[in-house]
Amino acid sequence: MNFREAFMERSLHQFLAVAETGSISAASKQLNVTQPTITVNIKNLEEKHRVNLFERTPRGMRLTSFGSILYEKTRVMSRIE
């Protein structure tokens, strides 16, 4: 696995954790990764796909319609591996 593949795998894993917990803070604790790292990786995914994946609310993170599509596809991919 090259660096780019490893980065994407890590970013998608973090994306799943945020989607499932509804919070960067909770995902950070679950994955034992710093909040800024997850924030940057989510931002990079959003920039790569040119869409917002989450709606940021005072109550946490909520998937957008684009985020929901990526979430379902990523969940399927994670079951295959």
C-alpha cells in the first residue's frame, strides 16, 4: 500500500467514526487520534470531492446528502476488506 492509499484509508476510517458518533471529539477518543488531525482529514476529503460531507451544528456533525452517499459506500468497502 502506498502513502496515498494509506492516507485515504485512514481518512475514510476517521470519516466513518465521525459519521457514526456524530462528533469529532467522540471520534477522536474512539480512534485515539487528535481532534485537529481528524478535522484536517475531513476537510481534505471535502476538498477532494468538492462537497460538504457534514453539516456542522451546535449539537455535533450531521451528514449531508453527499456525506450519506459516501458513508454508505465506505461502510460497504470496510466490510469487504
